[in-house]
Amino acid sequence: MARALDGIRVIDMTHNQAGPACAQILGFLGAEVIKLEEPKGGDVARTNMRDRADSDSLFFLVLNANKQSLTLNLKTEEGKDLFRKVIAQSDVLLENFGPGALDRLGLGYDALKQVNPRLIYATIKGFGTYGPYAGYKSFEPIAQAMGGAMAVTGFPENPPTYVFPAIGDSGTGMHMAIGILAALQQRHATGTGQHVEVSMQDAVVNLIRVSLRDHQRFGHPPPRTGNQLGRTVPGTTYPCAPGGPNDHVYIFAQPQMWKPLLQAMEKPELADDPCFATPESRWEHRAALDAIVADWTRQRSKHDVMTVLGAAGVPCGACLDTGEVLADPHLHARDMIVDVEYPTRGTYQTVGCPIKLSDSPAEITRPPLLGEHTDSLLASLCDLAPDAVARLRANGVV
């Protein structure tokens, strides 16, 4: 069965998380993704936070499935020549080097579009390639701070708070995947590629647009509100049995769900209580109402609460810890948690493709060992015989 991006070749020159996440999702959707790495060491994520000396790190593995690995030393002229041959036969180049790094090698967008006018040159930077901060480097917490996310996250009595879901890294990668797909679509009409750029700060700003709306509505920065979502009550986390640190549920009962919630809690009499009769009165008396809901949830496990309220049509979610996510039967049924075999590690679990296409379901293949496909790729793309590749390897080119 053909896959959605069959025939699209992506050269992934990125490292760490934002770029690899983008390339991986394109690989899930059927693109041929070639991870271009330095011969010595490769992607720094291979050893970053390594948990065992005989295998690439899990950090690398969860971000680099569905790829091949080609090693090239771009500081050599032969390496650059081979790179240009590969680029001439590719559709997308994805890079997240420091500002100006590829330009200094003579491999920037202006140079490579002469090699391949149809090339989509995709650039991920902390702050982009222009603007007052263009020369600054960034990591996930920097992007969250500069994008406004930290200022609206946490409880009011605490400082601005970093959120662990990687909205600056993987969030940027997902934005870039959209940009690449848009540029490929436009290429159908124009016949030419273009430069696509996503900055980490821009991606975070896009993800907190509702908070920016609130600033304009009220004329000041919105306060941190912890787990409370707007003025809806119930609309926060509630403790459950047996009382562990993650034994909580999130309940969000909009006005039309108020009476179904009461029926599910077996407290229909509260519908006649004037303190809770309207959304406004429930907000005014939220401390008392939250206490009533918490008394009910404390008597049940978080999964029991979710089952009861889910059946009543009231949005409710158990606060799953990471182990529970890895074991969640719903995620397994949807192939969102999958088992992968890696030669030096054995079986590990990773996240599958969140995009479900009815005619081309994603197949997850293991990440590559460093340089695993160098010989075969140089043979197919550069017409090099094994002895020629061996010479290049001896000379430190591959």
C-alpha cells in the first residue's frame, strides 16, 4: 500500500529534538528520511542522557524512528561534493544548526537552490534568522520563557513555571512539518522550492494565543491560575483514592453538564441549591463546590471517577503518570505506544504516529545505527562502488 509521502526524500541534518521530531513525523507518513550525521559521534542525542554504554540513548531512539543514517564529513571538500549530489536528488533539507553555520560551509539556501531549484530548505532556529534576537541560541525553557508560556503557567504564589511537554522543541517540529507540507504542495503549482523557517519562540507564541487574547480582553497580563480553567466550576483537578501524588482527575463540567454531573455523583439535590444554581453562583461559591466534588472523588480511584463521569457525558480525565501512559490500553489499541527492537538494546517502548490516515496507516521502523546506511545510500545516490566508499572512510570523509 502506498503511503502519503511516498517518493519524498528528506535529508535530516538536525540534532536533539525539534528537527528530529519533525523528520520523524514525515517518516511516519511515508517520506524517505535520511539522517545526515558526522562520522564521529553523529547526533549528540545518541549519547545525551545515555542510560547504558552499549547503546544509543533512549532520547535519541524516541525521536529517530523511520530514518536511515548517512555519515558525511562536511568539513572536507569530498564530503561537500557528495552532499551536493545527494541534495540534487532530494526534496527537503531540514537543519537546525547555529545561526550561519551552513552558510559558512557554502551550503546555505542560496547555494543549494542552485544545485536543486525544487529543494525545500527547512530551517529551525531558536529565534529565526532575522529580528533583534536572531543571533541568540535557545533551548526548550528559553523558548517557553520568551514565548510567554512560563508567565501563564503555574500557581499564582509561585514563579513562572516551565512545563515539561516540549512545546518549544517538538511543538516547533510539528509546526515545521506543516510548513514543509505546505511548501511541497505549492511546489506542485510553481515547480520550485523555497525556504521554510520556524523559530522556537514563534511556535510557542502560536500555542499560547488564548492567553494573548485574554491580555487584550482585560488590559493586563493574565494571572497564573494553577489548574483552574477559566471560570467553570468544576474545572480543576480533584484528589482520588488511594491518595498518591498522581491520584487525581481533571473534571470540566460546562453549564449544560451540571445536572448530568450531579446525577452521576448521586447528588441531584444540589441542583436546587441557590449557591450553585447558575455558572456565576458556582464560581462565587467555588471553594465550597470544589470541596463537595473532592469529597466524592476521594472515595474512588481516578479510573473509576473517569468511568462514571465519562458515561454521564461529563469530560473527565485521570491524571496518568508516565508508567500508566506506557501501559494505557486505549493508547495501545490506537498504536500510540508501540514496541520497537533495537540491535544494541533489545525491546523498548516508544510513541507511534498520532496522525491516523485510513488509506496509509503508519508503520514504525527502528532508528538507524550511526552510519548504518552509508554504503547503500552512496551506492544508490552517488554511484559509488564499495572500494570507493572504503577509501572515503579511510580518509575520514564518511
